[in-house]
Amino acid sequence: MIGQPFYGAIVVLAVWLGMEVAARLAKRRGLPAEHVWRAMLWMAPCALLGARLWFILLPPESVVALGRTTQWLLTNFFDLNQGGVAIWTGGLGIFGAVIGGGAAMWFYARRHKQPLGAWLEIAVIALAVGQTVGRLANGLNGEHYGVPTDLPFGVLIAERARVGLYSDLARFPPETTRFHPVWLYEMLLTGALAFGLWRTWRAKTAHNGDLALWYLLFYCGGRFFLEGLKVNVPRIGAANAMQIVCALCAAAAALRLLRR
């Protein structure tokens, strides 16, 4: 497992690469690339806020098991050790980051009279690139793993990163028990998605703004199946909350594309 500084460095690298991709694509479309960096001043804090709120509203099972339910996190919001404000203790959600950053992007585009559809297409390509790099931090930190597997590419998970029934080291010895590297599967998913979106964008074969819908369809569709492998997921009752969200988003994107 890696320390917080190295983890943070990978996340910063992921954000920077995403922005570089966005700036280069903007230039190729004749859009002012400086808007990428200016918009990020709005998008970064909104994405961070959205990511934290998502975690508070849908905390994973390991957090709930400690009594840190949504109600507790909100009631003790200003607890600097474990409360909702304690973002430095970990706990962010990519869907919340996309919603928060997307809302800021919409506001920025409206304010500066920029073509939202064109920027959305650039944004989803850059987002997929950033996600691909960012998931590496999760993998190196022993996060986002799945159920045990006998496949040769399964990964060992340290004791401190185990959650739930997999904390039983007698049943699941850390030296021999391998788990699905869900973080790696998602890296492959977003990497392929970034390449496919870029090729479509370059060929100009999609309607304006459709790439954002394709991103939602394929990312959420793929993530739905990956969530079925993951351990330590947020739940609504007995259901995997992330699978519900992914199914709804993928279905909405598919319906919108069919109406085009």
C-alpha cells in the first residue's frame, strides 16, 4: 500500500493529464484552450464537493459497519476526525465528482457563452483519460478490489485493506487469497472508452453532444457489471446502490440516443 502523498500525486497527475488532453483537443477544434484552465478553477472545488457529498449520501458497507451512516456523517458534519467535513480521512465518489464538475462546467459555459455540446465532447474524453490514470492510485493502495478469484491475475490484498468477511484471515489467508483487481478492470474499461471516444470525435461521426451520452452508456454499463464483483459497496436495503445508479444512467443515455 502507498502513502497519502504518493496517492495524492497520482490523483494530481490524473487531473493534469485530463486537462492537457482537453486543452489539446480544444485547439484542434478551434476553441480557446485557456478556458480549460479557467473553468477548472470552478470545476475542481465543485467536483470535490460533489464527490464528498456522494460519499456521505452513499457510504460503503465498511463505513456503515463502524456506525458512520449518512445520518451520523451529517449530524457530526464538523467532526474533524470522521465527520462529513473530514475529507482528508478519505471517502470520495466519482459520480458525485462528475455531477459537481459537470454543473460547474455548465455554469461556466453559459457565463462565457461557450458551445456546451462541443466542450462536453472534449470533457468526456479527458475524463476517461483521467479516470484511467487515477484508478492506478486505488490499485496501489489496495482499494477497489473484488471477491476472491482463482484467476492468475488476481491480486493479494493486505490485512489492513480487508473489509467485511474477508477480514477473517484464517478463512482468507493474505499470503494465498487473491482477489479480482476491479480497479484494473476499470482502467481497461476507461482506457478503451477514451480511445473509442477520441476516434469517434476525430472522425466527426457523432451528433453534437452525443459523445457524452456514449460515455454514460458504456461507462455505466461496464461499471454495472464491475460493481457486481466489488466488495465494500454502498447499499440501499440489500441492493447494491451503485448498480442501481449505473443501470438508471445507462438506460437514460440509451433512450436519449435512440431518440436522436
